Amino acid sequence: MLICPFLLQEAHARILPSMTKIGIVGATGNVGSSLVRRLAEDGHDVIALSRKGGTDQARVRHVVADLAHPTQLRDAVRGTDAVFLMVAGAASELDPRAIVGAIEDASVSRVVLLSSIGARSRPTAVSHEPLRQLEAAVRRSGLAWTILEPGGFASNARAWIQSVRTEATAAAPFADVAVPIVDPDDIAAVAATALRDDRHAGSLYALTGPVAISPREQCAELGLSLGKKLRFVELTRAQAAAAWRGFMPPTVVETTLDALGTPNELESTVSPDVERVLGRKPRPFSAWAARNASMFGG
Ligand SMILES: NC(=O)c1ccc[n+]([C@@H]2O[C@H](COP(=O)([O-])OP(=O)(O)OC[C@H]3O[C@@H](n4cnc5c(N)ncnc54)[C@H](OP(=O)(O)O)[C@@H]3O)[C@@H](O)[C@H]2O)c1
């Protein structure tokens, strides 16, 4: 954690009461869907933004808005007290300053930005330039900001759904290189806290799981949650790159392979920040696997 003024500001906390309105960008994604659910359960009115939209539920109104058109974002979040902001993919076509400007123009007071540990751990990687620019834009804005920099997501194991279902097999490169992957639900829990509580303004949190875990170990944990032994197949870097190019921008593929194959200190260190913010330890990969076993045929 780089900056954490919230512990010092106990006496001056301003916590958004339930019923206040919160805007969630990327509301149908891994982090966003968990965050939407959590905030609605806690009594907030949620404006859920994505390009394709979703089905409205109690306290949740889905709005179609594309970050490539910041005025759509501005109009969607007008009247909200706080906004969760994230971008997907390479995001190289997006204009970070216009996106943050749109949130300011909507008279929102707080923003929580989902970035990536890669924005700091790979400072020259082209793939993370949009995230670095977004971080700079929220810091320069007049908004009360919190930046979340997670490591790899536990939900990346969804790439194994089909092969686990059909062949009881999971394939990945760097079989025995361990990094502390984080449960997207923990990211959502930290985001929900920072959106509601202004003691987190001005803080940057590195979000990881409780322990470093390798792909081979993740495969074994997943097998335990399914009650069957899974076969692990180690891919070469070239094989993984070829497979991932089908769903990831090329620059992101290369940086991800670098981070998974030769993680540097930031990428391999367990961060205390989830526990500092939530007052409990981050969840291990086994918890994500148990919650999501049905996707894998369990
Ligand atoms: N996966 C990892 O290991 C990892 C690690 C560190 C950081 N991150 C960061 O986490 C973020 C991804 O989070 P996630 O896994 O929760 O995302 P996700 O599951 O891929 O979901 C993306 C969400 O954003 C929406 N979206 C995409 N493009 C949009 C646009 N132009 N305008 C408005 N909405 C848009 C999508 O809905 P529509 O398609 O309907 O628009 C969806 O709701 C990325 O910024 C990534 O850099 C990921």
C-alpha cells in the first residue's frame, strides 16, 4: 500500500448511507457483477453500465454506455454519488482524460479505479499505458479517488471450463511458477468499501490473494472442488501465446506471459491491503473454485 490516510481519519469519516446511488462501469464483468450484487444487497441504488446491457433487478438499473463515447458515460452517471471505473482489453482506443472528465462533468464526487499491478510492475509495457494514463487522470482530477491495483484474477481459470468439462484437463504455461492471484469478489468487496467510505480517498491498494499459487496447484485445487482428479498439461510460451491471441490483444498476451513466467517482486509479493481494508484475510483460490465448481461441471 503506498498511501493510506484512512486509518488516520477515523474521526472525520463520511460513509455514504444506503439508498445513495452508485455507478458501476463494467457491471456485467467478473468484478463488476459481484460489486453490483453487493451494493444492491446493502441497499444502494446501482446504475450498471456496459455496452450490451443486462437485466434490471431490485435496486439495479442497467444502462447501455460505451466508454469510447464519454458523453454516454457522463449522462449515465449523472446523479450518482460515486463511480467504479474500469476499462477492458487493451483499451488503447479510449481517451483516459475524456473518461475521467466525463465523470467530473456529471458532478460525481468519488471514483474508484480498477487498474492493475502491471501498471506499476511493468512500467514500460505498452499494454498497460492506458491504465497508467487513467491512474494519472484520476489523480489529477478534482474527484476523491481510490486506485485498486490487483494481481492476476482467480477467474482467469475460466479459460479451463471447456477442457475440464470435456477432457478433465487444464493447460497453462509456467506450471510451477506461483503468484498470489486474487479473487474478483475480494476486489469487489474492497471497491464497495472505498466507494462508500471517504477515508479511502487518496489511497492506492495492491490487491492479491493470501498466498502464491502455481497453475499446477490451481488445477489440483479445482479438481478437489469437483471431486475428481484433473490432468495438468504444461504449455510452452509459444503455445500459450497462440491460444491467448484468440481472446486477448497481442500486447496484453506478451506482458501477461512475462508476468506469469518471470514475475518480479511486486508481482510475486502477497499484499496486506485486502486485509487492511476488509479486516479479514483475502480468500484463497480454493474458495473461488468451490463457489464456481458448477461452471466446470461440478
Ligand atoms: N484478469 C486479470 O488477471 C487482471 C489482472 C489485473 C487487472 N485486471 C484488470 O481488470 C479489468 C477487467 O476486469 P473484469 O475481469 O471484471 O472484466 P470483464 O469480466 O472482462 O468484463 C468487462 C466489463 O466491461 C464492460 N465493457 C467492456 N468494454 C466496455 C466499454 N468500451 N464501455 C463500457 N463497458 C465496457 C463489459 O461489458 P460489455 O462487453 O457489454 O461492454 C463487461 O461488463 C481490466 O481493466 C484488466 O486490466 C485484470
